[in-house]
Amino acid sequence: MSFQKTQTTLKRLGTYYLALFVWLFTSAMHIPDGYLSPVASLIMFLLVLPFWGMGVRKIRQTMNARSVPLISLMAAFSFVIMMFNVPLPGGTTGHAVGAALAAIVLGPEVAAIAVSIALIIQAFFFGDGGILALGANCFNMAVVIPYVSSAVYQAFTKGTEISSTRRPIGAAIGGWLGLTAAAFFTAVEFGLQPLLFTAADGTPLYAPYPLSVSLPAMLVPHMLVASVVEGMMTALVILYLQRSNVQVLEAAGKAGDSSGEVPLQKLRWLWVGLAVLVVASPLGLLAPGTAWGEWSIEELAKLGLQSIPAGLEKLSTLWGAPLAEYGLPALGNANVGYILSALLGIVLVGIMVWLLTLLATGGSGKQKQSV
Amino acid sequence: MQRRSHFLEKTLSGITRTLEQSLFAEAISLQPGVFQALDPRLKIIATLALLIGVSMAHNAWVIGAVYLLAVCFALASAIPADFFIRRVWLAVPLFTGLIALPALFMIPGQPLVHLPFGLIVTRPGAQSVLFLLLRVGTSLSLVLLLILTTPWNAVLGALSVLRVPDIFILILGMTFRYIYLLLHIANDMFLSRKSRVIGRMSGAEERHMLAAIGANLLSKSLNMSSEVYLAMVSRGYRGTVVTFKPFRMRRQDWFWSAFFAVTTVVIMYLGR
């Protein structure tokens, strides 16, 4: 290998480990504003929305009027526990999110609401984590951690006694996996930014690292530190509760059993499908050419069609879309126009769905809450 | 010998800092100033609009101009300028700056500066780091401006006007109150443990102590929630929520809404 080649390899390795090292010491899950593009932020809000809906539904079903103080106190608890400095073997300390613990005690649906509220308060009143990035932060910390942790914990402790040693072990694995999964999603969100949202000359405008850097740089340190903190904290608290306050764990077990409602299950898949579509839609920016069957007359001619059917020619001028070619002409830059149109489209569809649900439910169930 | 982790001191100072921060914000929000006088609904919408404008801007000058605008508003709103600037530009480079640093070298492109060890700062690398720092710093400054000039109950009231469901606002408000109560309880528990510990604890002992405090706080929160529920029911709570909406737009508020609307449009137009 030539000297120059060795040098560039060394340089790449060096910068890579520098990035890794930096993440290790700044590994925080709260994404500030400025890391994610507006479209990505909006998509994250849309992804988190159905989970908020599920949480609210669950609260209405199982807890009724009692839920208000319970949710408030659990949200306050998760806010406070995020401030705990947990000592790790070796002398370093880290912060736990506490979302895994909340999920085990309250169930993932309710925990998602409680942790989201803690995150909203952090963003709106303490400036921790961005306001536009709230959707992403809530998805990573208030949805991914509770659902993953509680699924792992449930699978691991099914049919065991309250005092079983499997419970703290399940809590540890659940907490570790939950936070690792959250780090994975955060890395994906970061890594997609330079792929999809750059200036015209390719300069990244938001989080600058591609997936190949953001994934290892985010995952490795979190797996070694933050996830360990989360798992350890969750396991130790469960262990302590086993000895001192068994009722909390018993109540948690019961709450987990009373789930299951068929329409909700169906609705869930609908949302998952929608979410996948929403995530996939910016990929349209990468795809060259025109969607099959949506050619314009000029493109048809280019494709080798010798004569344009007269009817088509007449019809093509009949309906001009308000946002022709999905680009806002006044905005010059085609990419921005495309993204803005997508944004507008998503917002419009959202408003329509909201109006339809309002019509379908007769506008009820918004302010009222059954006792 | 194991290095001491100082987790107790760190946690205690974190709790104190949070309390101190909100006291400071409250003190500033009660002073006379331009932003304090604005209708809180307008402030929230304006902050959101400016945040969206900043996040959509593809032009660093535009983002810089928004930052200067935020500093001007801070000066006109009795926020100490050195605090407003330091709070953002000490934290952002430490965090975002460190994260973004390798991007200077890693993003391929036209070389800008040659550093020792054969490191080359590229033009797109420098641009993208600049964008990230400016955007994060400006967004944080805008949020700080809102936080420092608006009492939290005004923010909650404003949210209720903005069609956020009342039940959600009730929960937010209660959470906000109980955060302080739980912070005090946690503070007391940590302090009382700290005052009774002589010598060094092993790492395992430290972790068990922390778990005990965490678990106790959890049990206390759960117990308290049922006590609070009973207290609410005995005062006539039936599950329905009514919030006050005491806001009225005055002439100056209309002026400022026009100002922010025009500013946002200008940001979006120039920043594209």
C-alpha cells in the first residue's frame, strides 16, 4: 500500500474514532432543534400520534378519573428520575431515562403518555430538547423504550412469581434493549438527514453524519453506558420493590392482563402502514424519472410514443394542479418546493382525517371524561 | 482504589440547578419588558413560527439575523445580555460543537484550511458545521426567550386557547407542580443520606442506595396520586375540566402579530 493511501486510511480511522469518542461523552438522547429537518420533525410527530391515541384510550378504559393525578405524578416522577446520576462500575456516572421502569409499572401505553409529558415540560419550560424535535424525542424515549422494555420484560417474566429472580433480570434486559433500540432510532433519524435534506451543492444542512457513521457512533457508546444505566436502574428498583412494596408490582401485572380490544388492534396495523408510507415518501426525492403511468405529454413523446392521442392532449390542459409538479414555483429550489408540497399535503390529509374523526364521533369525547 | 463517582453531589447540584433556573425565569418574567407584555398565545405562535422558519432556512445569514433579533428582544425584555448569550454559546459548542467537529474533516469537498497531521477542513464540512451550530443556537435562544419571559401558568393558559384538550393541560399543570414537590422530596432523601454517611461507599452500595431512593420515590408518587385523587373528588372533581381563558388581544398585540407574521414570511422567503 502506498504511503498516501495509508495516510488517508489512518486519517479516516482517526476521525471515525474521534467521532465515536465525542459521542461517548455527549451521548444524550434529547435531540435539540436544528438537527432534524422540518419534514423529518413533522414525520416524527405523525409517527408518535397513534401511540398517544392508544395511551389516551387505555387510560379512559382502565383508570377513568383516577388517571389525571396518576399520570401527573408518574410524569413528574420520570422528570425527576431523569436527573438522577447513576454511578457505574469504574467511577463514571450516567443518567437514566426511567421510561423502562414506568413501562413495567404502568404498562407501555400509559408510560408513553407519562414520559411524553415529562419531555414536553423539559422542552417548553427548561429548554432541554427541541420543541420542533419533540415528536422525535417522544418517539425515541416515550414510545420505543416503553414498548420494547415492557415487551421484553413480559416475555421474560410470563407466569413467574412476583418474587422471582427472573423479574429483575427481565427488567435489566428490557431496560438495556429499550434504550439501545431508542439509540438506534435516534441514529437512523440523524443518519437520514444528510441523505435527504442537503443544500443544492450537497452540503448537509442538518445533522451532518450519514448512517454509516451515526449508527455505530450512537449505538456503541449507548450500549456501553446509557443502556447499562437504564437496565441497571430498572433492575435495582424492581429488586427493591420486590422486597419493600410488592403491591406496586402486583398492580402492574393486573394492568397488563386487561389489554386487548379488537378494533384497536386493526386500527394499529392501519397506523403502522400509514407510518411506513410516510417514512418512505421522502425517498421519492432519490428516485429518478416519473411515476409509472403519470407521464406528461412531453415525456410520452420522449418515451417513443409517436402520436399523442388527441383526447389526451385535450384533457391534459383541463386540470392544472394548484401545485403543479409538486414544486412551488415561487420558491425556485425544486427540492425545497417538493418538500414543502409534501409537508402541505401531509398537513392537509391530517386535517381531513381529523375532521372525519370529528364527524364520526360527533365531536364528543374530547373534553368529557367519564368518571 | 476505586475512583469516587460523586453521584450524590452531582444529583443534588442538578436538582438545585433546576430549582434555581425556574426561580430565575420567574423573576425575569415578572419584570417589565417588551416580550413580557405580549399576549402569551401570540408569544407561543410567534416562537413556533420563527422556529419553523429557522429550521427551514437554507441561508446562514438569515439564521444569524434571527439570532440577532432574539438578542434584541432579550435586551428589550430585561434579560441580562451576558446570561442570554452565555447560556446558549457555552452549552451549544460543548455539545453540538463536539459532535459536529469531525464533520469538518469527514465531509468530502473542496479544501478550505490545511491543518497539521494532514487534516483538511473542507468547505462543505465547515458550512454544515456552521449551519448546525447556528440553527441549534438560534432555536435554543428563541425558546429561552419564551421561557424566561412567560410565567408557566400563562403558557398553560395559552395552550388551552390553542385547542390543546383541557384534560391534557390539567395534567401538564399538575405535573409541573408535582415536579417541584418530588424534587424537594428527592433532595431531602439525598441530603439526609449524605449527612449520615461517613467514609466511602463501594460502588455496589452506592447503586443500592440510589435504587432505594428511586423506588421509594416511585412508591411515594403512586401513593400520593391516590391521595390527590381523593382530595380532588372531595372538592367536587367529577372528571370534567374547565380552564380559564383570560386573554384578550390588545392593540399592541395586533401590531406584534403583524410584525411576527411579516418576519416569518421574510425568513422563509430569504432563507429558501
